[in-house]
Amino acid sequence: MAQQYDLIIVGAGMVGATLAAALADTSLRIAVLDAVALDQSLSGQSTASGYDPRVSALSAASERIFTQLGVWSLIPAEARCAYRHMHVWDAEGTGEIHFDAHSLDEPRLGHIVENHRIQQALLDTLRTTRVTLLGGRQVEALVREEDGWRLGLVGGERLYAPLIVAADGGKSKLRELAGFAMREWDYLHSAVVTTVQVSQPHQDTAWQRFLPSGPLAFLPLPDVEGRHYCSIVWSLVPDQAQRVMALTDDAFAAEIAEAIEQRMGQVLAVDPRHCIALRQRHAKDYVMNGLVLVGDAAHSIHPLAGQGVNLGLLDAAELTDVLKAALGRGERLSDLAVLQRYERRRMGANLGVMAAMEGFERLFDADALSLRWLRNAGMQWLDQQGTLKSIIIRRAMGLTGRLPMLARHAEEQVHTE
């Protein structure tokens, strides 16, 4: 006999857990399942710095979502690093651009937070609700039934719900089983990620330099007992990534300090490095009858501007709006017409960000002299355009455009369908 729910969310990562927390105050019987155990405290990888290499750059909109759900206050203040400036420049020219929260009358541009800190706060929030957490479960079968879907799990357990959400990441098993068509291609780059200790303060600034080998980002982390740390993301072609991964820690520290022009002085220590192949994916459809894709299961992009998790959290917030409105109308949540409202609102926004990131990546990867001149001149020009700069950064922060309820300021909490 299958266990029955109104909604099953497959994937208890940041996006899936956010969706569950946002819908926890409804009458829905909700289950969240994940392959990893959910009944124990999460911790990052054991490193010399104490920081896990997996971090997220959370936008102002994401902060609002977590604040409204009661999650933000559960992330220790000392584990959140606000950044108030962003400095971007080209290694092959004089082009540079600087963004400043003060010029926007905002306290910060965003926060850098370790993923496991966010995840732990979300799970702690869910444990205070009626949501059922099913950890240590792996999906192996998906069967369409007359009024919904049946999930077959490894070990023989079966679950049933009229509506299922796939929040199980870029290599989504559920998406594959359901047969969603994908557009995907390799960026022909890999991301080398780690944490480094630097000799000088990061100045509450996210630093990004576009090198011929690929963009390098130094993202600020909280100081620990007077020591200064940054999270590193370096996008490199595969042979350069392999070369960098093979360097000794001292050689890597010296190379990366030079690559960022020693903006924070010397790199004093380096945590273990990780190399991740970069691939872009986008589902041709986000929904079918009774089944929805959110987050990386629907779209994954280049980490160039740190927008991936923010797009996924907006997916969760938008789907929450759609489902709560449908509940209020007495509509069947699994109906395609209901779910397509979410798809219409999010697909265009996601594609727009993906296209912009793809354009930036291609522009800065170009070697032609004319394009190098164009991008440097363009950056210099844009840096002088205060109004246009504000529009760009406010949109990246989630402060403009149509936003789901959870991502709005308190005074904007008026629902419009």
C-alpha cells in the first residue's frame, strides 16, 4: 500500500526545502524526500579554514524569502558575510566597473553563506511544521496513475501524490523518469573552488577579474579571530583546470594571488581544491500534469554571477504563489492549466538571466582585438552611468521587476494574481 500525500517534493536541498517551508502553513499533506539522511545535523567538509567550499551568493530577494519563512534568523550572524561592494575588471585592458550598496541606499548587495548553514536552518524550520521528512530514500520508479503519480523507492517503499515537484538538482532522476526534454551543452570550462586565507581584509567586497583563462572570483567570508578568508571560484578550460589542480598549495597560492593582482595581499593558506565541470541545462517545459520542475532540475547556469540558487529560490516562491492562489479558488493543484501559470512567470525570467550570463561568458572569452576593445570601453562607459548601473544591480539583487510575494518588501505584500 502506497503512503499518500497531497504533495511530494523530491529533493531536500535549498530550493525543495524552501518550497516545503513556504507551503507548510496550508492544509496540504506534504512530504519531502531525499537520498541523504535528514534526521541529523549537517556539517561542512572538515578543512583547515573551517569553511566548506560550497557557498552561495544570496541576493536581497533570497534574504527576504528566508526572513519571511523564519529561516534567516536561524543562520548564525557570524556565518553570514554581507558584501557591500562588487569590483569587476578585465585583465586585458583598463575596463573596470564598481557597484556600491551605498549608492543604492541599501545596506548591502548580498551575503555569502555556506550552503550547509542554509540547509540546516531550512531543515530546522521544517521540523517545527507538519511536513513529513523522508531521508535516506532514493527514487527508482515513477508511474503515472489515474489521479496522480506513484513513486517507487529503492527497497520497495511506495509513495503516492496527485502533485510531485522535482527539486533534485541538475542531474534530476525524477526529470529523467518523467521524460522532460532538455537543452544542454558544455561550457568547455571547469570551476576550481576552494577557500583561501588572505593577508589583508576583503573590504566587504566581491572581487572578480576576467583573465584570458577564465573569470576568477574572490568572494568574502567572515573573519575568524583576526584571520581573513575568501571563497574562490575560478572558471578554466579543462587543461588549465587540471594544471591548477596539480599545483602544490604554495604554488597555487602564489598564482592565485597574482591572478587577482594581490588586491587582498598574499594568499597565506589554501584548503583542498575541488574541480567541477560546468554544464548549462534548461528544460523545454517546466511542467506536465501533476509534475513540476524547480531550481537546477529545470535550469542550471554558469556560476559567473552567482545567480543559480537565487533563481531556484524565486522558482519556489513563485510556485508557492500559484499553488496558494489555486487553493483559495478551489482549483485542482495538479491541473496543467494551474501549473503553467508558474511556468509562464518563471521561464522567461530564467531564460533572460541565462542569456545574459551566456553573453558575458562569450564576450570575455573572446580573443579578437576588436572585442577586447569593445568590452573594455563598454565597462568604462557603464561605470559612469549611475542610473543604468543601479538598474542592473538592483535587478540582480531582486529589487525590481515582478516578484513573488515571499520576495517582496513587507509594504509590498499585496497579492496580485
